[in-house]
Amino acid sequence: MVGVAVAVVAVSTSAVLVDLSSAPSLVKACYRVLFMTALVAPFAVREREQFAKVAGSDWALVTLSGALLALHFASWFASIDYTSIAASATLVQTQPAFVAVGAWLLLDERASARIVGGILVAIAGSVLLSAGDFLGGATVGPNPGLGNALAVLGAAGGAGYVLAGRSVRQRLSLAPYVFVVYGVCTAVLFAVAVARGLPLVDYPAHEWGLFVAMAVGPGLFGHTVINWALKYVESSVVSVSLLGESVGAALFALAIFGEVPGEFTIAGGAIILFGIALTATGRSK
């Protein structure tokens, strides 16, 4: 559980690191994933014989998985420009609900009453969280409605990434799999950045430091440790523990930026976390 605790603290820094950078959100996403790819490359090379196990149809799924991961990062990073860190970090955590729905629709996995109930609770919380934009509640960010929608899109992209790569991951060990997926994700993000004419290299040293920190902190010590912990800790425990990311992100935002979430964000976020906890524990039955 110590590893899980370290991972939750590490991933909680992600939104704050993104907000500290003044680079375009898409460029931040590009370099986070590029440096994550570089970090896992030595481990993938060590298991390079695994690549021979990937069939032609699997490459299509890996490519789709990488493209959906690119959607996740691009949408979520952009959301932080428009809404509060607390709202963005909470809404992107609705990913397990999207995974449950996608598994039911696409993989014919049965959804238990607990899962359905959890999804409905999370949806209700999302509506309440966004209600402040329309009912005059305290909001943070230049366009919270757009930011919240982008965070939810990021959650959907992350869920698609999980679902698309699920079958391939059963035949390919972790390092080679994430190396290929991260590589595809990096290529997609850079292609979009180039198409949009965004500057890719003209950044001061502190920006490059933030790009590396995004990869090492939330990437290496966050998601990589989570994948390691899954070997020793029940998946339901890990899934529910990760809900602490939104709480940690909100506390970091309060300490560093003085960002106080509005009452609708707090109430809606609490309901969302409860709904996702129901969904995550329901999937372990």
C-alpha cells in the first residue's frame, strides 16, 4: 500500500505541473508522452522479443489505443486552461464509468446493479459540479463549462485507450506494450501540433524542466508504480485509491495557486468520487 500511496501523491501533481507551464496545452502533452516513451524504452528493448507476438490485427488495436490516449492527454491538458484544477481532476476520474459502459457495449461484459448505480451517481455528480456555471455559484476559470466538457472528453479517451488495448495487453508484457502505445500517442500529438503551427522548441529552461517533471512524477512514479502495485494489491483497492488524485490535486492547487473550489465543485466532486468508488468496486465482483 506504500507504493499506491506514493503513486496517488505523484499523479496528484499532474494538473498543477500542467498549470504551472505557460506552453500551449498540446505541446505540454507532446513532451510529457515523449519523455514517458523515452523512460520506458530501455525496458522495452530488454524485452524486444515480445514484439514478435503482436499480430497484424493487434497492431491496429495498439494504434487505436495510442490515438485514444492522445485524445485523453490533449483534452484533459486543455481543460485545465478553462476550469478549476479540482473540477478537471475530478471529472477526468470518471474514466472507470466509461470503461464499464464500453465493456458492456463493446465486449459484452455484464454490468452489475452496483456498476449501473455507480455510473448514475457519477453522472448526477457531474451535473451538479457543472451547475455552478448556470446557477451563479462560485466558479474558477475563464470558461468552466468548456473546461469541464474537455475533462469528460479526456476521461472518455482514457477509457477508450484501456478498452482498445485490453486484449493486446494480455499477450504483450507491460514495457513493450506501453512503449508502442506511448510511441503512437507521441506521433499523433506531434502531428496535430505541427499541423496547428505550434512552436515546438523555443521554450526556456524552466519549461523543459516542467515537461520532464510531468513525465517523471505523474508518469514514472505515478502510473508506472500503479501498474507495478497491481501485482500485489487488489485492482479494486487501487482503483478506489486513485480517487485520491482529485483531492490531492485540489489541495496542491489551494496551496500553490490559492485556488478555492466553489461549493458546486466540492459537492459534485464528492458525489462523483462516491459513484466511481461504487463502479470500481462493482467491477471487482
